[in-house]
Amino acid sequence: MAPVTRTITQQQLLAYADASGDLNPIHVNEQFARTTMFGGTIAHGMLVLALIGEMMFAAHGEAWASRGKLKVRFKAPGRPGDTITASAQLTREDAGSGNVEYAVQCANAAGETVIEGRASIGSAA
Amino acid sequence: MTSARTSVSTLPRGYELEPAQFSLPPERIDAYLLAVGDRNAYGNIVPPLAVVALALAELQEQVSLPEGSLHTAQEVEHLRTVRAGEMLTMRGRIAQRSERQGFVISVIELDVLAAEGESAVRARTTVLAPGGALGA
């Protein structure tokens, strides 16, 4: 499966906050975020997770949209300036039913895992 | 964040949110796709994570996340394709609640229903939030 790579920007965090309604100041208020344990703003987890969704739809199209499953943990924050790569490794494939399962992850350029988990597509009804 | 909403860390296990309807006009989906940088050709298909993101927006109309809250895990199950223009209903509940070292871990279950009443997307969102007294 082709990985998806994107560099996160603060402008993107602001746009996502507008689009999603998630205005948590840790994502949008740089002055506030500098006072926290993160030392600066961090990306919404769902913003980074969208890279995995994009990757899965690019590979499987409507099958992903209609019968996909995703289960992930957010392991580390993505930050403005980080280049994040979403990737997947096939862990199970059933040719008869069409079920597939992947280990999925998002990692930054330093190789640190930002998100990890599993994605799967069930069989068509 | 307004103080009129209830903080997630004060909600008990089993608490049910008020159902909330939300629409998926194409321009709202386009704004989401632009924000996340996704250039897939979706046609009129709404990415499932967009459905979850917008359902969580409805959740946050009722439930506030205290400063210092973190999204720690996410599960999503796609039950059918959602298309632009649909009207959906978010139903949510606090499925689990535990406390650890002054923080509250809440698992919020969302069931996003299509107009016909069937589930289109289900999600479980785990949030770690600074502690609050139950029922406060």
C-alpha cells in the first residue's frame, strides 16, 4: 500500500479546528501551548489519523468507506513542522471472503511512532 | 470553551448525550478535506473519519474538554458508505470512566445514524482529562 506523507503546519491546525469544531487551545493557541508540557501547539489526533484514512481509501476505495474498521492509539503528538508518514503492512488476507487486515502507523521523520494500530476491511454483504 | 457545557471528566459511566442532528453539505466536507490535505477523488463519498470528526464536533456542543485533555485512542467502524448531503444523528454515551493519578479516562461511544435510522458509523473515543468530581 502506498504510504502517505504530509508536513504539518500551524495553518493546517487552525483550518482543522475550524472544520472540526475542535478549538482546544493546545492546538490553536501558541501562547497557551508554550506553557504546557508540550512546549508548543500539537496537531489534533484526528488530523494526523486522517492520513491513515486517506491511505486506506486510496488503496481500497468504497470498500474502506463502507466496511472498514480502525483501532489506534495516539502514542506521541504531531507538531507543526513535523513530516508524518502513514504506512501499512498487510497482516492477514482471506482471498475467499475478501477480508484484509493491516498494521497501520504514522511516524515522524525521526522514526518516532505518532499513531499505531490496526485497520481492516470486512467482507461484502 | 464555554462553561455552560458539562466537563467530560465529571460525567459518569452510562451518561447519555442528547441526540444531535448534523448535516453534511459538500462545502463542509470540502473544508475538512482541505484542512487534512486529502486529495483523494471521493466523489460524493464522505470519508468516515470526517463523519467521526463532525460527530465529535456535535459532542463538544454538549461536553467540554478541560484544558490539558488529550485524545489517546480511537476506534471507528464503517457500516455503510456515507454520502455528501445526508442528514445524520449523533448518539453518544460515556461507555467507561476510570481515574488514575488525578486524571479521568473516559471512553465515549458514538453511534452515527443515517436518516433511515440505521447505524452508518460507530466510534469509540478515549479521552484523558484533568480530574473532576462526578456530577459537578
